[in-house]
Amino acid sequence: MGSLRITRRSLLKMGLIGVPAATASLGGGLAVAWAAADTTTAGRLNFTNRLAIPPLATSRADESGRRVFDLRTTAGEHQFRPGRATATLGVNGGHLGPTLRATRDETVVINLRNALSEPTSLHWHGMHLPAAMDGGPHQMIEPGGVWTPTWRVAQPAATLWYHPHPHQQTARHVYLGMAGLFIVDDPTTPAGLPSRYGVDDIPVIVQDKQFGDDNQLDDSEAFWTSMGILGDTICVNGTLAPYHDVTTERVRLRLLNASNARIYRFGFSDDRPFALVGTDGGLLAAPYETARIQLTPGERAEIVVTLRPGERAVLRSYPPEVGTNVWNARFSGGHDTLDVLQLRAATQLSPSPPLPDRLADLPRTDTSTPAAIRTFQLSGYSINGARMDMSRIDFAVTRDTTEVWEITAIDEAPHNFHVHEAQFRVLSVGGAPPPPELRGWKDTVHTPPNTPVRIALRFGDYVDRNTPYMYHCHLLYHEDQGLMGQFVVVEPGQSPGKPHHSR
């Protein structure tokens, strides 16, 4: 299947921690660790398991015409492999959660009950909504408690997602399986995109896992890197070695990197081109043909691939371009090649319409007179030298203004940057215009080391001087360790208040 993923636990088993110098030199240990630090499954997987498709969440209309979803966070188990089931967490089930779906301008209500034995939350990642409905660490739900956020879906068609956001516990809750898609539909979307959920419009929630004794998830951290968990086994929608039967000429894959730390660079094993049609916050202006798309944790991409009758195509993750030095790249997955999903085309395929030439109108973001230009330096587990403090509001932004933020990772560790509430536009990467895959709406962006990334954000509808939104690295161990800050949106001339915590 691949080389042994190096963790502190595996090095203990190999005898490379605590071995007397007389019997094992440091150089020898490093050589063994270096040799074992990459993982490859390319061409080695037997795709034996049919891809599970998360069900669409049931909903109902209340007396006001609002769309109501009933959700429940639970502890459970999941049958990843033969033998003992794996202890997991999930939403409305033992692992992962249903796909929520709503239409632009609808009002949604979420009745969320916490059936866990510990507090948790659910954050609506990528959604434009009031801070009190955001589901961040200030909206914790105690065991047995119910939280009922409601908001109007005020954004275009997009592939969003939801996951827990408890302070210092996000990585563990997500790793154990609490995640799901939230699809926003828009009546103005042009015809031609595959749109039949589970048929030619397929959710692809990609996570890496590492299994310890008796099929249980091993949460030990990767060694010689500060990334946290880096698993050697890939699952899609909770399915190991998955295949999906394709019945149409074109299929749309909604890719979500729901891993804690791993960066994927998706392409197909035969290097066939595909059309990138959407990123985090919605559709691109036009399809972009490419053979690779890189996603750091939290990022999404919608791609459309064309198949011929009877063929098989393997979605693969190639070594990602992490931008770090050779040592850090080696131990952070930068040399890994991983097979992800096999598409099996039927011998007869239903015809698919051609993709539209234009997908969405992306208005120009005016940055000629930004209300503020802010700089953020990411290093270790801090932003601008400070770790996250739940009682500290780092700054306030004024409603109905546009700001320019410049984010630079100044260490050699992999990082990215996610902003709650606002979908942003990337202005430049390292002083150069963004590549085509970064020209749409984004809420999470890779920040290569020592490479300034400038983004433009507009803050509009929602004001709350006491309830903050988060900005943070979406490598979840980094977030939990303090690489996060918080801001509030205020009226002109208003100062920030004092954040309150639900616990």
C-alpha cells in the first residue's frame, strides 16, 4: 500500500526514540525516518468499495416558509475496514453528516442538538451570515443542549461545508468525522452543468486517516513536522479504496479537502484535462481547463471531467507544491502520491450537454481606496506574534467597506488562511497576478512561505460589536495551538465591545 507514515508512535515501535547512542546513531535514525517519510499508493490500490454518497438532509418548511433542518451531533462508529468498527463522531449518524442544500435568498433554520458527552459547535464554513450564527468557538453547545441559528442565504451557488469549531478541540472533532457539505443553489446558474446529486454531481469529501490497533483511529502527530495528524490512508465520503459508477458523459466532482493537515494536488492518473468550474465561494467566470488543482485543508473545487464508454479513470493526488524547504516538504506530505477515487464509466453513457462558455458574473472588487490595509504574519502558532485569546478582539472592521489584507507565512511550515463571514478575491501572490484557479471567490487560500498573498474583502450586512468572526490557519493543529485571531464588524465610528463566550 505504501511506505510507513512516520509518527512519534511509529518511531517508538521502530526503536528510534530513546535508543542509546552506542546502538543507534542519530544519523542512522534520520536516514531511516527520511526513507520512510513519503507515502505512495499510485497504482497499488484495488478499488473494491463502492463510493458512499452522503444523503441529502431532509428539511421542512415552517409556517413562515423558512427551510428547517434538524441535526444532531453524535458519537458512533464506522466500518472503514473488515473487523472491528472504528469509533467516530458524526452528524445525524455515526460518521460525517448529510449534505444540506438550500437556495439563494431562502431563510434557513438549523435545530442542532448536541448528543455528545462534551461541548461542541458547528461552523458553516464559507457562509455569509451573522456572527452569532457562525458556529465558531463562541457558540458552544453543552451536552444535551440545543442551538438554533437562522439566517438568509445571501450568496451565489457554491459548495460550502460545515464542521465543529470548539476552541483547541477542532482538530480532534473533525478527524473523528464531524463534517458535511452545504450546497447553495442559485436559479441564475446557467444550464449545462451536471446537477443531479449522486448521479452526475458527486460529493467528494477527502480525508486522510491513520489506523492503530484494532481498526481504531490513531491521532498521534506526524514526526519532524508541526502539522499535527498526517495519515497514510485516504478515504472519500468515509469509503476506503472507493470507486464510483459513472453513467453520463460528464461528471461534476465537488472536491472538499476535509483533512486536518494534508495538502492534495488533484489530477488524473492519465493526465487527462478537466474543467475547473468553481472554487470555495462559487462558480468561476468561465470554465478553466487544467490537469491539476491543489487544495489545502478547507478549500473546495468543482471540476467537470469527461469520460468515454467503458473506461476507468483514477483521481490521484500528486506531490503538492507546498513551497517549503526540502526537509519540511518531505515530512509534511510534499513527496506523497496517493490514489483517491476510481471512476468507472458504463459501456453506454447518457449524453451530457456542453459546458456553458460563461458561468457567473464576477464583479470587479474596487481596491483603489480601501478602508484599511492590514498585514498578517504567520509563524509557528501565532499571528503577528500573538496567539489566540478568546477574550481579545484583535480589530474591528466597518460595515459596507472594502479592506485589503496581506498575509505572509514567515516560517518554513505549511500554512493557509481562512476568513469567516467574507468571501474574498485574491489580488496577488508574491506580487504577481493570481493564477486562474485563484481568480474566483475564495474563503481559504494557501500561503506559501515568504510569499505575500494580498486579498480584498468586503464586509456588508451584519454588525455585532461583541460577537467576533475568526481568521486562522486551517491546518487544524495550528488553529488549535493558537494560530487564530478574531475581529468584529461595527457601524461607522463604533468601537469593538467585549466578546462573550457561551460557556
